[in-house]
Amino acid sequence: MEIVRKYKYLIAALLILLVGGAGYYLSYNVKISQKDLLPDIAEKDINFKLLIDTGSGKYDFSVTIKEGVTVFDVLKKISSENNFSFVYQEGSLGAFVEEIYGVKNEATANKYWMFKVNGRLANEGASSLKVNNNDIIEWYYGEVSGY
């Protein structure tokens, strides 16, 4: 007990240095990790192709855009930048494309706008499917079969 009383200020100073040093070390490492990671996540550009086949015309766009956008976001942006008609409805399941380049869905003929990603029919909605680098997104107008 005598030793503790004799060195209590020294022990207290060592504890403060130890706890403070550990806190500084941890906060420094966290800041470095965040600084290094955030620019890669938030500012990465991706490149891909957007193809649109109306049945009577084909359109091809090379697109560079920020990572994290959806197939629907891209179609909306490209239609605005290139001044072609694009009509959609928002619903509980996401966006439903009704018209592109003046070509409208025809329920009586069972013809609708659909899209493929890298040659495969999408199994997710356009407003939830994210575009990846080097993807080929193809919107096409055709008859829906198998339903």
C-alpha cells in the first residue's frame, strides 16, 4: 500500500498516457481508413453501353456515369440528354416503362418494353438493378411470351 501511495501520481500519469495514446491511435486509424475509402466509393466512374431497339430503329449510346445508378436512372438521363420520348409510371414495384422513342406498350398485342443486361433478360426491375462497369444494357420492344 505504501508503494501505491508513493507512486500514485506516476501511476495516474501512466494510465492517462496509455488511455489517451490508445484513443489517439484508434481515432487516427479510423480517419485514415475513411479518407482512403470514401473517394473510391463516392466518385468512381463506370462505362457501359445502352442500346435501344424499337423494332423499327436501333440506337446506341456509350455512357460514362457515377457508380451506383440504376438501369432506370440511365434511361431517364439519356432520354433527357438526347430529347427522345420516355414515359413511365411509378408503382409499388418500382418504375414501369410505357414508352420509348414514341413506341408505346400494347397490352392487346402483348407487346411491352423489356430489357436485357449483358444478353440476359433481367430478373430484377429497372429501378432497382444497378449498372456495373462494362455492362451492355439493351432495351427492346417485343412480345412477352411464357406468361
